[in-house]
Amino acid sequence: MKLFETILLALSAVFLLIGIHQGMKHGIQASYFFLMVSSGLFLWYTLRKKKAQEESKPKKAKGKK
């Protein structure tokens, strides 16, 4: 895992915890922003990870049987 991907995953977890805390203290309206940022960062992390896995796979030669 690269440093940037680690940072994305950690930030996602931090924003999730902040969102949960805000939701418990002030309600879902106060935590919406933090939860959406957390979701966005996690989706970005999974997209980067999937793209890296696809690039590392060897490409199959297309040929006739």
C-alpha cells in the first residue's frame, strides 16, 4: 500500500469517527458533511486500489484458437 492510499484510508476513518461523534451530540444534520467526506475518501481509496491491481495484472494476448 502506498503512502497516499494509507493517508486516504486514515482520513476516511477519522472523518467517519468525527461524523459519528457529531451525530451523537448534535444529530444527523450536523454530521452529514463529515459522513459524506468519509464516504468520498473511502470510494477514492477503493478506486485507486482497484486501478493499481488492474495495472499489475499481466495483459493477456488476444489471439485466435
